[in-house]
Amino acid sequence: MDPDALITVRTIDHEGKPVPYSRIVFVNRDEKTTRSFHETATNKDGYAYCDLISDTFSINAHLYEYNPKTKDLRSQHKKIGELYNVQHNKLVTVKWDPFPTGSGKIEGEVLDQYGKPLTKFNLTVNYLQGVREDWSESYWTYQRIEVDNLQGHFELGKLAPRTYSYMVRVEDYAAYVWDFDMGRFTIPEEPNSIVRHNIEVETKELLYGRAFYRDGSPVNRGYYTLWFEKYPPEKMSRDQGRYFALGMGPNGFFRAALSQKERKEILQCTGGYVDIKDRSGMIGKVHIEELSKEREQAPALFFPRGEPRDSLVGAALPKLVDIQMDVRQERAKGRMMLICFFDMNQRPSRYCIQQFAKQAAQSRQKGVTIVAIHASKVDEDRLDEWVKKNNVPFPIGMIQEEGEQTCFNWGVKSLPWLILTDRKHIVTAEGFGVDEFVEKITEVSDVER
């Protein structure tokens, strides 16, 4: 580590004892600009270090407590509003008070819109003081319990008096309507208060089908096979985006899960048609009324096979034309490049970008420049908000026009799609997984030695 740039965070409890294994995020920023994020954890003595910031910074801290027997989780989170300076603040102390508890209790049942109890779910209860969206001071707590009850009954005690938000998430979460903030309840100041609060969770309509090519073979498995536009492009905004169902399963089997609102929107927007895609792109459409509400009666649907695309391996990296970027390839001269095509509306894509965000500092040290490209045009404010929320430190580009053609030119066969080059920007690997990244850059380094 560079001793001149070394910053130390010390975490202690209310008695001054060290708190090990807290998650610490060093935020490289000033009053106007957030430059990068550097995530680490305190060691067994409660210390965390960073030497990758040269000017001003702030600290985010997170403390987790997990009970492996009950699988209950609770955590505290601090966004420290003070802006520190590397030259004057070599040591920052974060103090953790005991998790706030009290004598309050909430209990009730979780039911769907038909009054049927949900029997297995997670209940998450959150408390927020301040706001999360800016760099002002804020503090929040998080409690999650697992519930397995035939009547859908839940109860959570030892709650401090305050107002909480909550979320219910069933294991098969795609089959239910859920949000991070599904409602609120208040524990009053009176001792031993019991709040009775039932929660309604909408069960989605499940529609089933089986997709085959015309030669009788099942459509390739993929991540976003069945999807539709919630609104036409001229009506898209930061709060209106794409919805998609689970990807293809074995033997071409797929399931669409539509809430009442989504069914109405798809009928208004497309007349009820959804797109069927494989790894080569869209191969056809199907109307939701053609699908079955019974899994065992899923109809067989036949589509033309998509044309295979050529590989880029061994070729020079295509130029970043028609892609809105904050980086140019010449800035990565002499460095390996990792290009990640993604769609923030897809869970696998979000996971991919989040994982590379955590590995960004190590990737730079290994001589790799990471660039992500959103594979379709979306509202810029909405994309920027998502990038900021997920602490993404590398440039994010966006395809401006003719998204399908651009993806075709880059050989993108599914999302997320990873492309790795050597230091001369010749493609060495493509289509690999996040967990293969380190292995791939090691192979490139070994060849170049």
C-alpha cells in the first residue's frame, strides 16, 4: 500500500471495542462529482484500509448480523455525510451502537388478493432516517425473517417505537407482485405495544407454453426469451420500462407471469403479443391468449430458427460507433479491455455489472479497462440513477440507434455478453461467465509474456 495515500477506517462499538467484518465503502468524490467506489471490510481488529484515493472522500458503513439457525438477518447502515480529505483525515472512526430494539411487536397474516394465505415467504422490515439518494447523512436498519406457516401468520417482536416500511418476498418471487416498499406501519411509544397488520400480496396470472423450432427441436435456453414492451418508445420514461418473464427451460418450456396491471398494459401497448427470442434474436411472437393457465396443457408453438452469428475471437475490436460513451478506445491503449453488453431490466445483467463493480479496482491493477454498454436505448436519467445506485465506477455506454444491428455486429448472442481483448485490442474470448473472468485475463497475460 502507498503510505502517503493510505486511509484507515476503524469501527468500534458503544464501549469502544473493535467491530470486525463491517463492510466499508470508500467513496472517491467531492461536493459535485462522484468519481469511484472502493469496497472492502474491516479485519478482525476492526480496521479497513484504502490507498486508491488522492483527494476528498466520504464513507459508507454496513454491519450485518446473521443467525444461521433461524436464517434471520438484521443490519445497520450508515451514510456519513462528512466530506473528508486524504491529507488531513488519515483515520476515520465509525461507531456502531447496539441494534435498536424495544418492546413493540407486529403480527398479522400475508394473503393474496383472493384471501389465500402465503405459506412460505421472507418478511423484511426497514427503518430509514434521512435519505439515501444524495450524499447527506443517513442511517437505516434492515430486519428479515423467514416465515413458514400454513395460515400465512407472521410476527416480529423487540421492535423500537418508530415507523417502518416492509416488503414481502415469496421464494417464487416472479409469480407475485412485490416492491421494496410495499407499505408502512408504526410502533407507538407505549410499552409492549402490539400492532395488528395484514398484508395483501397480488398473485400473478401464470401462463405456460412450449417453444420449438420448425424441425421439432426445442428453442435454445436463454435469459429473456419471453418479453414485451410495457409502453411504446414515445411514451417511455424513467418510471416506465420493459417487463420480461423467466427464460426458456428444458424442452422449450416457458412461463409468463403477469400482474393485473401488466396484462392491461400489454393489451393496450401491443394488442397482447409478446416476443419470443433465442440467442440469435427475436424469432417470433405469441399472443397471451394462446398460452395455457395449466402447466400440463402448455401448447406447443413453432418458430423459424434464427441465423447463427460469427465469432469475434481473433478479430480487432469493432469501433464504438453509435454508442454513447464516456471513454474512447485510445484511452485504453496498451491495456486489456472487457466489454460487457447488458440490460439493466434483466436480473442476470444487473448481477453481472454489480459483480464487476466490486472487482473494478483489482481489474485496473491487472491492466484491464472495463466498459459496459447498455444494449438498447433507455432514458438517460433512469440509467444514470441505476449506475449511481449500484456504485458502478467504470464507463457505461448506450446503443443509440439500430440496437439489433449493433448487437449483431458485435456478435452478441445473449445478455449479459462479455468480450475480452488483449492489449492490442484483439478479441481473445467472448460469451463467458463472470466467474470465468479471472481465468480469461490470466490466459491472455500468459500468452503475452
